[in-house]
Amino acid sequence: MRPVQFGEALAAGTRLTLFSNDKPSRLFTVISFLIDKVLGVVFELETGVPCYQVADEEGRIHLLLHLPIEEASEVRWCLWRPDQSDFDSRSIFDRAMVE
């Protein structure tokens, strides 16, 4: 396994695992990848936001955002489902690895 680089275009079918120190690992399959320029403006980034449409182990579809945190020189992975109104602490991960 290797870490996912910021903005890396992962091919459909790629297996992706999200990690965080305070929650269990989550396994997903990439459906599609895109760079969302509108979200880039919303988050005041010079680039767009890398977004992955992913499916979890139960077949539910999520949108996975890869956001840089400038003041901490880190990135965060934010997982969102259409039936959720907002992000919460359970949907934020520290890193992602691909097989």
C-alpha cells in the first residue's frame, strides 16, 4: 500500500482505505475522480478540490474530498453522503492509502 498524493487521479475500481487515529479504517472503491473548481473557490484554494466518488463496503455512494489545511501543512479527507447535511468528526480522516 502507498499514500495517495494530493490531487492524484485514481482510476475507477481502485481500492482506497481511509485512516485516522481516533476511528476504525474505512475501505472504499473509487467510482470516478474530478477536480471541483467551484469548491476550490468556496474553500479559498488556488486550485480546485480533488473529489472522488466512492462506494463503501455496503454499496453506499459517498463523495470524498481531499482538502489541504494550509496553516497545518496537512491534508484532510472529508467523506460526505447525500443523505447527510454536513460533515461531522466521524467523516474526517487523516490519510488515505491505495493498494
